[in-house]
Amino acid sequence: MPDAAQARERQRRIAESKEAPAGERSAAMHAIAHSYIDEGRGDLAVQWFDRIVALPGAHPHHLCEARVARGYDLRAKKAYREALAEFAAAIGVAGGLSIHRGSARYHSALTHLDLDEPTTARTALEAFLRMDPVYPQEKKSAEELLARLRA
């Protein structure tokens, strides 16, 4: 068994353990999801992000990122309203990392553009640009989009 598969199996045992604390289980699920992302297997990553969302007591950092990832997946499937709900849920995770909440706000703006809702998108972009920290590439893109929306 390759090293990545062995590591994933170790994490799977923790993730599925009823004795492990929820935070430890969500950390294992998070590691598994990212191992699938690293392998270009986003469909399997989303399944593990789904498990984090379903886990009572998941660590807020993992929960927030899982909600953002689910939003990305739903947006890619053109399930825009469902994606917006996931992004809103990510923004609302108490204790979630601000970088993930910012990404959720940025992607909610893009989703509003997908829905031809430029006023709502503009409001979301303005709110995003007041957040710190944010991913630099998202900030640059948001500034460019906002300039076009204001023109």
C-alpha cells in the first residue's frame, strides 16, 4: 500500500472511532479530505467534508472549511442557492478561521454574479474587502470585479 494510502487508513481509523474526541475525529476527516484533493480526487474529498459537517462537535476550523468546500462543489454543479446556503453557514461558524470565512464571502459574491444579482454581489465584495486576512488572489480579483461593477 502506498504511503498516502497508509496515512489515509490511519486517519480513517481515528475518523471512525467512537472513542476519539470530535475535534480529533474532524482533524482526521480534514486530513483525509485534503489527501484526496492532493490526488485530484475532489469527489472523494467532498464526501469527507460532508462527514465533517455531519459530525457533532467538529472543530470550528474544520467545519468552516468543510462548508466552504461544499459551497465550491455546489457552485460548480450550478446549484447556486444551495451553494449560497453553504457559504452563509461557513461565515456563521463561530471560531472558524477568518481566511475561510473570507473565502466564503468572496465565493458568495461570485455566486450572486452567476445568478445575475450584481447589486448583491457588489455588497458581498465590499464586505469581503473589509475582512482581514483574506487570500491575496481573492482580494485582487474582488477589487477588479468591484471596479467593473461600479463602472
